Amino acid sequence: MIESILLTTDELRRTFRIVDAIDIVLVSAFLYASLLWFRQTTSRGVLVGVAALAWVYFVARSLDMYLTSLAFHTTFAVLLFILVVVFQEDLRRLLERVASFQSVPIEHGGQSGVQIDSLVEVVFRMASSKTGALIVLKRKESLERQLHGGIPLDGKFSVPLIYSIFDSSTPGHDGAIVIDRDHIKQYAAHLPISPNTNKLGGRGTRHSAALGLSERSDAVTIVVSEERGSVCVAQAGTLKEMPTATDLKSVLDANFASGLADSRPPLWKQILVDHAGLKVLSLIVAVAAWFVLAYDPHTVQRTFIVPVEYRNVAKHLEIDTSAPNECRVTLSGSDRDFRFLDPASLKVSLDLTHTLAGYHEIQLSEQNIQLPANLFPYRIDPRVVELLIKVKLPEPTTAEPSSVPK
């Protein structure tokens, strides 16, 4: 057992490339992003089915189950289309997040935002007077596609302005206000309604709208109920009631650092600490997939008919037609390396720059064949190319017929 492990380790040490390490890191990063996205998406229940199908495919590949593997290969395009249809809204959101990606700032120095204490105070004052309110706090993602209607305002945040907007005698009090840092960008905006009525707990339209926006963006939405006088926060597809002002302040502090500027931990912490378990799982799956699908220490040989190319023949010389124009080349390497080989790119190239007229025997070697990395010539047939190089004969000139006098 130990001898087998040592043998495998030695084989891995000799065949493992830097490109393989990069390959594993990229795949694990993709898996991590996918798992994180599935965990946040409203359709994450489908993840169980996708994971089950992936497990069946890995088992089929590892056990050489040809029919099952063929079924996966032939239906892959259909499965991909079904996933795109199921997750079309989530995929659009993911692409929007990638398009609007920004570097994580080290400091928020000088950028002031809404004072969280003032916001918490005005929210619970409205709750005590049962004044309904819907307050959207924008973060990284754009909200333009999610908001409907609304009146542009771009006014600086102030407590009197909040009271005047949500006064029941004003026409825009039923809609939502959107706060971006220290400005109220618009009011009377309409939010998308959530289809998940089971999460509302008998609450009304305002709560459904706040939940719907949280399912489609990273915004934090505060809801004040005019019937119950309660305060709720909708975020990441969840709706939680805030019994006290301290609870609301804790949630806002956890999401926003300086005022309502988006709070992010240092970059090194995001890479190493955040969601560490999910990252370790992604790395383990990527390594396992590499061993099952890519790693193949066994050496195989494959033979190809390769054209022979003669280069840099002097202008006054020519190669006799008896010279071979192709040869058989047997290459050695792993099956993985052969997957990336294009047989049409293979050729035996002979440089005849300093070759004179006469009979020549040229020994073929590895230098005469252009090969990708990790593939080596095992056999070349013929090993010696016999050439007859002749001096070109001058082309015959045809004399014009002389005119004969009549």
C-alpha cells in the first residue's frame, strides 16, 4: 500500500505541470462562484439535481461506462439549454454583477454617507406613528432594471425630507425611496413583487415588494408597516423583523461601513477567510475532477501519417520526384496530451539551405518535427530520407517562325 502511494506520488511529481495547477485553481474558482451563486439564487433547489447528474457522470467516466457517458455527451446541449431557461433571471444578474465589478477599496476616506443613527431613528419614529415606508439602500449592483416608475429627486438625505415624502397626504408616499450614499436618488418607485408568498407571513404589498427586490439585487430594503407599526429588513431573499432600533442598527452596521458606503472586508480576507468552507469544498472537487478527467500517467503511442516539407532549396536546384513526401511518425505521451493535438499541424520539416546538388541521405530527428509539449517521437519511418537534388535544366525557348516570301 505504502509502496503504491510512493509510486503514484513520484509519477505525479514527474508529470504534474504548472499549467495543471493553474487549471485546478481556475476550475475551483469557477466552482466556488457557482456554488455561492446557487446558494443565493431563488432556484437553488435545482442544485441538488445538477449535483446528482454531475456525480453520475463522474462515476460513469471513472468506470468506463460507455453508454452512460455517451448519453451525457449527446444530451449536454439540451441540459445546458434547460439550465439557461431555469436560471435566466439569475444569469442576467450574474452577468450584470461581472460587468459592474469594481475593485475593493482599502479605505473609504472622506466619502461621507447617510448617518445610520439618523436613519434608524427616523424609521422607528415612523413605526411608532404607523407611517408606512419603503426605503431602499443601494449597494454595488445597479437597480435601474428592477425599479419601475419613480420620480428623480437627487436630494441630500435629511430627516424632514423623509417625513415629507412618506406623509400620507403626499402622492408618492406609497412608493419606495432609493438612497445611494448620502442622496435620495428617487421616490415613488415601484419594486418587483416576490412570488414567494410563503416568506411574507401574512404581511402586505410593501413587504412583498421589498422581498422581491432582495431576490433580484444586493440592495438592503427597510419596510415600515402602517398596519402593525413594525420594522422589517429584506436582504438576500430573506425578510426579517427588527424588534428594536438596536437590531436594525446592527444589520446596517454589518452591511455598511462609513454612512451607507458599501462595507467590504480587506481583499486578503475575502480571498482567504470569507466562505472558507465553500472554497475548500470547491478546491477538493476541482482536484478530484482533475484526477478523474485529466490525469493519466499511462503512456500510449499513436501513429500519424505526416507530410514532409523541404525548405530553402536553392533557386538553381530542384528535388527529384523520387523524394518521399510523407512519413509515418509514432508519438509517445499521455492520453491527456493527445487530446490537445491537432494532427493537421504535424509535419516533418527539412532545411536544405546549404545542400548542394547530388545524392543525399538525411537522418530525421526530433528537431525536424514540430511537437506540442509532453509529446515525444517514439518511431519515425523512414528514419533516413534519401534525396536526389539536381540542377535545373534551362527551359527551352521557342523560336518564332520566319516568314517565307511568296
